[in-house]
Amino acid sequence: MGIRISGMASGMDTEKIIKDLMKAQREPVNRLQRSKYTVEWKRDAYREMNTLLADLQNSMKNLRLSSSFNKKVATSENDSIASARVVGSPALSSYTVEVINPAVAAKPATASFTSTLPNTTTKIDEEFRITLKKDSSAEATVIDVKSEDTIESIINKINSSNAGIKASYFNDQFVLTSDDGSDFSIGTTAPEGNKLGIEAVDVEKKGGTLASFMINGVLYKSDTNTFTFDGIEISLKQSNEGAPITIHTKTDVDSIFNTVKDFVDKYNAVIETINKKISEPKYKGYQPLLDEEKEALNDKTAEKMENMARSGILLRDPILTSGLTELRRALSTPLQVDGVNKAFDTLSEIGIGGPPNGKYAYQENGKLYIDETKLREAIRNNGDDVMKLFTNYSSEKTDLGKKYQESGLAERLYGELNKIMDKVTKEAGSSGTIYDDSSLGKKLKQTDEDIQRWEDRLKIIENRYWKQFTAMEKAMSKAQSQGSWFAQMLGQQ
């Protein structure tokens, strides 16, 4: 860089002069930097819109499934006899249930012995062996009881072993229970009348009884009182032999209505946000602030000016504008396929339409409104038609126009959202990706390269200014030295 002399001879503030000169030279860089900020803002705004669209698409997954519209609820005429709830897809609208006898659960193999020890921490003062065996083929587990053992330590020895038998103690009763309910045997070398009260014994589980019941006149048995029959979980409570009750199934109107309403609410929120973004005003005269400009302003003013500069970054954006048009078309085009009920081939016919007629209806920009009574009635009385309207799948491969007409509204909308997001991704890329091949990504890369070239050029220009001013200072310093010498010589004459 060389030696820089700043105003030693001239008395000028060379550094400030050069800085001012460089401000004019930096203007092309400043324009590039402002352009970079604008592109980054546009990229980020696009990505925010894509996040909203992806969120809407994810919320629509259930709306494309027929199972979301086949939901039913079950009600029993008498819950004290048998209760019911839907866990699958019942085929019938009613089922008669007659409980001959409920199931009685088998009791696990358990042995109880009365201890004479005052508490669980008193030493037993006896030595003997307890042998535990689950079945004839299993290896026996031996528990050695020492005189210093207590009920507490004996329980710990048994429970930490691999015998498959658990010990407990309550109200002077020392209890051994099979952990899986199966039979087991107890052997012991303890003398009769030992303080633990244990003795050799074969322990058997007490068998229960199967539930016996009739559904729609057919006899069934079950080892439990709760079981699933044709998509309905039925719980038997008590016998009603000779007096069958009926379990009714019907469309779960509330669940289906809420599924549709959640979609409409989400759709409205997303298109409202996007509509605001593409109609946001653009303020002329406001441009991105450079770092030094921000530092010269207080935070509140800088934030306000930057928000004004950001406003309208996606004003009338063609991708989003045309995308919203396609979303509205997907929802308003009638479903046209063999077997469709013409009375339920559009959203408006099931109670979902545009805003009520009025002075400001045009400002809603595609927002959907629900006529709750009409929608609930359609779900209740024409559930299959409502399901087809949303979920119908077209197998058409070549004729895309026909495929569009035959596809349910949720299918269409899902596909249109894919198209919009693909266009936005192509334009602005995706956050988190290592390589950004989008249009704006390439533009940012080119701008960075241009800025770097200009920065290199500005260093050369700045060095040239310094060389020129340094040369001037040296020349003036030399002239001043010569002038002083001449003045000195004239003074001596």
C-alpha cells in the first residue's frame, strides 16, 4: 500500500477528502448492495408464502381420504348392559346384542401364608430353603433363607430372582403370586410352624368363564368382556338374556363437519395472507438502508424506513396472483364423473360458497363461507356424495383436462398447491438447502461477484488517490524546504 502522508505540508485533512471522494466512487457498489437486499427480501417473502402453502397442503391430507368422511358414532340403548364405540368402519346401521353371561376373569395362581413375625424388619432367626418352580419343564429357583433375613429381605430375594413369581406382604400375610398367572409349586425345608408360615404346596390358578352373547342372533364367546365386532368396540356389563338391546351407528356429523371447517378456516387464513402480500402498497423513494445509514439513525426510525422499503416486494406477483386464481378454479369447477350426484357436484351445493352479497363482498378475494345448517344436512343425508365431492380419484393418465374434471376438490387443490410451490421454489429456492439453483439464488450470486469486483476496483482507486495526495504533500514539503533555504540565504546578505 506504500507510505501515506496526510496533510503534513498542505495542512489539508487528506483522509477526509479521500473518504469523500470515495463516497462518489462507491455509489455503484451501494446500488448493488441495495439491489442485493431487495432480492434477499423477495426471496424470503417467497419462502414465507411457500411455508404457508405447504402448511395448507399438509392440513388437507385427511380431506383427500374417504376414511375422513366415513366416520361413525355408536350409541347403545342401554349402556348398563353393553356400551359401544366406533373404532373402525361398521357395515350396518344397527346391531342387536343379548348378553347371556359376561366373562369372569381367571384368578392368577396365588399362595398366602400367615407370618408370626411382628413386622417386616424383624430377623427370622431360622435357616431354610424355598424352592419355586413354574412348571415341570422349568428349572427350579432356590431361595436360601438365613437367620439374619427379614420378611423384607426375603421378598427382595424372590422378586429379584428369575423365578417368575412375585412376593408381597400385607396384614401378616406373606403372599406369592405367579407373574403371568400360571400354575407353580412351592417346596421348602422350613420346619412346620416356621415364623414365615410357609409350607410346600402346589398352586393352581382359578379358572374364569368365557363371555357368552348373541349379536344379530348369532352366538359368540369371548374371554374378555371388551372386544371389537365389525369396527365397533363393545363392552359387556351385565346379562340381559331374553331382552336384547340395540346398538345404533350413524354418521359422525360433528367430526366430518369439523374436518371440513378446519380446512376452510385454514384456506381462508392462507389466501388472506397472500392477498395482503400481493396488494401491499409500494412506497416510492424508500430503498434498503446501508449499514452506515442504519447507524446514523435511531432504531425506531431505521426499522420504520426499512419496513417502508420492504412493502410491496411481492406487489401483483404473477406466480402468486395466478396461483390464487387456480386455487379458486379448483374449488369452483364442478366435479364431472360418472356416478356423481349432480345435486352435489360443487361446494356451494353443500353449503360452502363465497361471501354474502353486499357492498364489500368483492373485497373478500375468494374467501369461503360456510352455511353450517346446509353443510351438516348434506353430511347427514348425503354423506357419500360429500365424500365423493372431496375425495374422488381419477385414474385418467393421458387426458389431463378430463383428469382435472374427474378429481375431487381436495385432490385438485392438493395438485394446484404443488404447482404453485414448485414455481416459487424454482424462483426463490428452499431454506436449508446447500445448493440454491433458483433464479433469485443465481441473481444473488452474480450480485455478490459484481460487488467483489467493484470492491477490488475501489481499492485500486483509493490507493491511487493516496499516491496522488502523498506526491503532492512531498512536492509541497520540498517546495517549502527550498523556500525556507532561500529566505535564509537572503537574510544573511
